[in-house]
Amino acid sequence: MREYFETNVVCPHCGHHTRIEVDATAGDQDYYEDCQACCNAMHIHVLRNELTDNVEISVDADDEQYF
């Protein structure tokens, strides 16, 4: 399984493509990282599936609300 890798994500605020480093050794993660262009917080969610050997990354805005 890929444990450390880099990937490109799109900022949900300004649309800027940002390169982030992902550490999948800790399993599922939720954290915030600032966009390099607009400095707004991006909510990054990492899902690690050990059975299929996949790591899924989703990015959303800090101000989005779920009902």
C-alpha cells in the first residue's frame, strides 16, 4: 500500500490546484490545510481501505454544512 505520496487537489474556495502530501499510515484522517493561493482552510478527508489497497481523498470547504 502507498503510505506516503503527493497528490493534486482543487481548492473548493478559489479553484487553485494545490499539491499536498498524504500520510496514510494512520488510517482514516480528517484535517485542515490552508490553500497556498487564497489561504482559506480546506477540509481534507483521507479514507484508507486496506482490503482493496486504495486511498481515497476528498476535499471540501471549511464552511460547508451537512444536514
